[in-house]
Amino acid sequence: MTDAEKYMRLALKQARLSAEEDEVPIGAVIVREGKVIARAHNTRNASRDATDHAELVAIRRACRKLNDWRLVGCDLYVTLEPCVMCLGACYNARLRNVFFGAFDLSGKGCLQLAETIGRTLNHELQIRGGISERECSALLTEYFKSKRN
């Protein structure tokens, strides 16, 4: 098992917590120097806050832990390709890498916009998708299937 798969498993644990709380099952962890410094999952429904995506909650927690808005040398692992809002936060926080599981099939994910946002915010961010993709996708599929039934 690679490090990316190991950390994605932790993000999947967070995503399952979201599902248990009847939130869209997305989880995130932030890692620095091989240590998890923040964990989070979607809490939009409970908080009634549109910005409480797993990625943003994890970024806020990591910033508090490091006492800095810059998360230099940190990597984000998230179960779904980040949306535009979350991608902007990743750039602004100066994350080093974003690893995600499932691709956003609605076409509103980050890969199409990453280059443009990076130029605008003057920061280079490496993005890699498809980590534990089957597991991440299955969790989302099961959740939405249960909602339709």
C-alpha cells in the first residue's frame, strides 16, 4: 500500500462519518511530514454553512494547528475531486499537493480550472486523482442511491 492509499483510507473513514450524519460522504485529511495534522468531513447540513466542505474544514483545522494560514509542505487527501471553491482554498493555503479519489463526473471539479487558478494566485499546486477511486466512488454511489430509494 502506498502512502497515498494509506492517507486516502483515513479520508474514507471521515467520509463514512459524513454518511452516518446524513451528509454527502466526503472526507479529507491533511498531512505534513508524514503526520496527519487535520481530519474533517462534510458538515454543511448540520452547520447550515455552504462552506463546510470537508476540504475547507480540514484546511481551517490545519491552519489553527500550525498557527499559520500557509500550509507549506502539507498535502491534502480528499475522497472527491475538489470543487472550485475548495480548489481556490487549496491554492490560497499554499498546499503542496492535492490527492483525490473519485473524479467529479458532473464536470464541475478542479482539474479543468487548476492551471488558470494557479496563474491567478501565483502558486504551484500538484493535483493527482484516482487514488482508491473505486472505494471513493462506491461510497458516493451508495449514498445517493439510498437517497433516491
